[in-house]
Amino acid sequence: MTDLKPLVLDVDGTFLKTDMLFESFWAGLGRRPIATIRAVLRHFRAAQELKAALAEIVPLRTDLLPVNPAVAELALENRMAGREVVLASASDVSLVARLASDYGLSDTIFASDRSVNLKGAAKAEALVDAYGEAGFDYAGNEVTDMAVWKHADNALVVGYVPSARTLVAQGQNVVELPGGWAWRDLVKAMRPHQWVKNVLLILPMIASHRFDMATLVPILLGILSFSAAASSIYIVNDLLDLEADRLHQTKCRRPFASGAVPISAGMITFALLMLLSIGIAAALNLAFLGVVALYMVLSLAYSLRLKRMRWVDISTLAALYTIRVVAGAAAGQVDVSIYMLIFIFPIFITLGCVKRLTELTLATSDERLPGRGYSRADRGDLLNVAGLGTVGALVIFFLYSISPQGQELYPTTWILWLAMAPMALWLWRMVMLGWYGQQDHDPIVFALRDKFGIGLLMVILSLMFWAAGLWSQWFGQN
């Protein structure tokens, strides 16, 4: 036996780079939203009851939760030296016990149950009762841990806790361990590279030939609003997909899944971005505000449920892209042709299939994708649907070219037909790149970075401008 004092580790933010209460909340919201919301409303004022209720709704995979490497290494070193390593947390006792078992730590744990919220002074009292005054070392990461550090022999401070400096002044030994998070990781969670998809809002302006600042400026503001809305939804999507992302080959490195950014920071950022988006939308016009609201509701429905339903998810993705085009028309207050909406929807159906094809091609097993309804056996069906989407888009484009509205905007019809060749090539190439796994997981982002594909899109746009007579109008050619 050893006479070494036990090493006591806080869990949330110390041993783990996450918080199990928030983990339980988002896991429950993703799988059993009604039960989760009911538990929050019922136990909002009783933290210990809320923690126990959420822990029962959806069992967490504690073995997947991200750990702090420095603290985990310290725990391993002390265990190897024969020292007892104990977890003491304000999280629910069932989760803490499971976590201790996952990492081979002491069977003795200190945690919240339905009778007590083991935080701050309550935790300090429990540890002093068990080990005596200064009878243990304690690692923590926040101000509430001051109540425990004052009674510990050695204070291990994870990350930056300003008030911990007073411990040094009082003559207590303080050991600092790395922790905390960086703003750049939070910005990464907002996925600013995805904002490029919002250039779709400009399409109605181009299609209606409204090239003036009075149309462009509100559309640019609309792009800003949609970018904020999209980022807020990306954050929610990542929080709902924590377990699935941790099981994914590359998504496990996402900021929230990896623990690089705390869930609480994501929740605050989500609220601020949503308010920014709604504020800009309301300042533009009610129609645009309605479209933004529809986009948010549909996106949340997609994150909560629809993305797990085969074929429904692809249709929803196509609808979300199409809504961006409608939003551009609402922001710029220009008319959008029904032909245009019918034309772009099958294109987005095709690109949705490309997204899933890429994921399945790059998958490392024949199992269903985590959090999705597809496996490699579905690749053939996805390829067929992508082909139907391509053919459908081309047929609708042809019908538009001979419609009264099409002939009014594009009088030189045969040139418009020429644009169908590079259009077909672009779509076919996107499908094949997805089939062979040679593009990004988001086809829209890939398309706007792919030089050859951008060249084809420029050819299509140039031919459409030619058919509309815009080149001669702009450059004075007869």
C-alpha cells in the first residue's frame, strides 16, 4: 500500500475538454427532443435533478468524450506510481462512474446525485470529510474550484484562472497545466468557408438582368444575414452531432467534437449569430425576414431529424439551396421565374447526391454513415438519382429557352442551347468526382474552388449573356 495522498480531478473542463451536462443536453435534443425539453422546463431550477434526468434520457458514450491530454497523462503517471486517482465532479454520478471505469481510475468517485449538486463548497466539504484537511491534491479549471483548492495540499490549475493567484499569495503550492481554448477555433466552428454558398442570392439579379446598386446593396446585406444564419445552424448541427462526429474519420477534428471549443461558447455564439441574422433581415423587408425564418426552421428540422432519413435529407438539402435563391429575390426585390426555381432544384438534388456519394466513397467500412441513413450499398441508387437530376435540369432549361419569358430575356435562343453543353459537362463531372471521392464533402464549396469547373460556369454565363444581348449592350457592339 502507498501513503501518497490521492490525486483528485475535476471532470468538466479539467479531465475532460467538455462539459457532461451540456453533452447530455445536446445528445438528448438530437435523439429525444421532446423528453429533453420537458426535463429542462421541469428541473430548470434544480441543477442536480436536471443532470440526473438528462443522463437518463440518452446514455452518453463517455469513452468518446475528449480528454485534456496533459491531465490524462498526469493521471496515468500517478496511477503507474501507485497513487489513487479520484474523479470529483458536479456532473451526475452515473456518468462520472462510467467515465472512471473507462479510464481505469479509482472506484471511489464524488459526484452529484438527486439530493446534492456537488459543486464548489459542497465538493470541498465532501473531499475534506473523506481525506481530511490538505489530505489530497486537487485539479480544477474554474473560479468555483477555489473553494476546493483552499482545502487541498497542492492546487493544480488547468488553464487560466485569475483568482488562483491568491493561492500563491497565501503560500499554497500551485501547479499550472495547459487548458482553455482559442478564438480561431470558434471561428472555424462557424465555417466561414461555407459562406461562399450564399453567392446563390445573386442569381435572381443576374437572371433578371438587374445590374444596379439599388438591387446589389440589399442583396449583399442579405448575404451577410444568410451567412450569420448559416453559421448559427452549423454550430447547432455540430452540437447535435457530437457523437456521430467523434466516430467519423475526419469530422472528429471539428472544434466541438474534439473539445477545442467548449459547448457553452458555441451556444452563446449561436444566439448572437441568430440575432444578427434576424436583425439584418428585419431591416431589409418582411419578405426577406420570412425567407430567413423559413431557412432557419427547415435547417433546424434537418439537423434534428431530416438528415437521418434516406432521400428526404437530399431533398431538404436541395430545398435549402433553393431557398437561398428565393432569398436573393426577396432581398433585391426582383421577380424570380418559376422556371428558374424548377431548373435549379434538380441541380441541387444532383449535388446532394454528390455529397453523399463522396462521403460513402471515402468511408472506411460498409456500415451506415454515422448519423445518416446511407451505406455503400446505396451508391448505385445515388448515382441514378444524380443522373435523373442532371437530365431533369437540362430538360427544364430547354423548356425555359422556348417559353415566352425565356425568349423575352434571351432572344437568341440557339446560343442559349449552346450553353447546355458545358452545363451537362459540369454536372457530369461533379457526379463523377463524387463517385470517385475526388472532391470536398460539400459540392457547392468545392465547385466554387474548382478552377476547371469555374471555367465551365464562366462559359455558361458568357453564352447566356450573349443570348440575352448583354455583351452588345455593354460594349456598344451591333
